[in-house]
Amino acid sequence: MLAAYATRFDAADPASALEVGDRPEPEARDNWTTVDVRASSINHHDVWSLKGIGLAQTQLPMILGCDAAGVAPDGTEVVVHGLIGADGHGVGPDEPRSILSERYQGTLAQKVAVPTANLIPKPRELTFEEAACLPTAWLTAYRMLFHGANLRPGDSVLVQGVGGGVASAAIALGAAAGLEVYATSRAEWKREAALGMGAVGAVEPGDRLPTRVDAVIETVGRATWKHSIASVRNGGTIAIAGHTTGDPEPALLTRVFFHELRIQGVTMGTREDLAALMSFLVRTGLRPTIDRVLPLAQAREAVDRVVSGEHLGKVVVSVG
């Protein structure tokens, strides 16, 4: 089968370490299902993997990709929940938690095998390309807003770094849920795009907001951490799901404890969260922002697009 996979690591040029070619189809195993993939999408997780972060040389070659929407053997259109081992279904009670493309082959392929319990029916209202945006970035944003930060309609939130999949999802989801959303970006066109997604304000990183917010959605790290700490109200929450610019230095712990801030880490979400997210999209009419759709044969170009930081929303890979 055709697949995009890591054969080596390259921290300076991660896309160059991605190969597209023939790989063995998944082998049958009890309590697992092999899905015919119709669409996948690129995440920063794929970039880190190609840089050698989270993968060892002994695990290569590894098919990358955490997200997939496709068709089960019985013809059901499904979305794949990419967390494996979170509750033991199909893998045993002692299985450590991992994301597809870490311990098990990923979704940038014509077929992917996952525990059967990880399959969620795809609503007919969502296309395969739209559904493929959801299991990592959109699910993480959903979890950060409504569980990690426990936000409710009328609350305020700052989303750092317009452009990436999680940030774009958080802006759109927050606005649709009645939150007062602020966003940051160095690029004027991305700030304008954030306003188009429903943000009430968009500023350059580091600029003062009109008011301190109830929570911050943080996926950038070092470049925005000081601003996040300064922008959240006393007793507020910073939900963090990544640090694309590295760990913060310093961590500003004095301000954290003096202002009684809560730092909440988030990694994706549950299958129930994913089902709820899809229902939310169906009911509201909200759809993921898709930067572009590229065929599987151009997976390296898709990764390069994410590495560049010039994308807005999700870069999707069409497989079917």
C-alpha cells in the first residue's frame, strides 16, 4: 500500500526525512479493525517525529499521521480516535498510552489498523477532509477550552499564535460557544483571519489586551509564555498542549503562585469528547478551516507547509 513514513531524522529539514512509497498492509489482529483511509491531516506531532523527538531509530520505518477518516470493512464511514491504550480497549489493561505513529503505524497510508473501540461513526454532514482535521488539533482545542480551562459562554480567552491547527480550532470553537476570544499573531493577515473566525480582538504577541482573560490557550511556549502569564486574570487558567518555540525561560513561577494561576496540560481528548465535538459541528454548522488539500503522493510538501508556519488551519492529505 502507498504510505508516507519516516526512515531517518533531520532536525534542520524534517520534511526531507519523509518518504512516500510502498509499505506492508496492516496484519489482522483480535479486537482491531483495518480502515480504508480517505483523508488524513498533518500535525506538529509529525514534524517532531521527523526531527527525532518521540521516536527512536529502532522504531523506523514508521508511517506517520495521527488523524484519519475513512471506511470500515462493513462500509461504515468512520473517524479514527488516535489515542491508543488510554483505557485498554483492544490492547490490554497494561498498554501504555500512545498516539498513532508512536508505538503503532500511523494514518498517512491507504490503510490503518486501530482498536475497534477507537472507531467513531462519521456524521454524514462532515466530509472526509473535514473529519480528518478533528482527532488531534480540533479535539485538543475542544478539550483545552471546555475541560482544561472549564470555560463557559460569556467567559474570555486568549489564543496564542493564529495559524496552527489547534489555535485556529480554539478561536472558531470558542466564538461558536459564546466565548469572548482574543488572538495573537505576528502577521497582520493572520490577525485579520482570526477576526473572521469570530475573535473580538487580535493583537501582536506581547501587546496588552483590553482586559485580563479567564484563560489562555497556549501551544507556542517560549515566544508567548510571558504574555500568557501577564494576560490571565488572578486565579485564571493557562491550558497548554504544546510548545512549538521551546520551553519557557524563565517559567515566571513567582507570578504563577502569587496570582494563583492554574497551569493545565492537555493531550488530545477522549472518544466521548471526539463524538461530542462532531455533534457540536453538526449542530452549529461550524467547519474546520482547511489551508489546503494535497494527495498522499505529496505528503512531503504537506509537511513542509506546516514547517513553514505560513498555513492557516489544517493541511489535509487526501488518500482515497
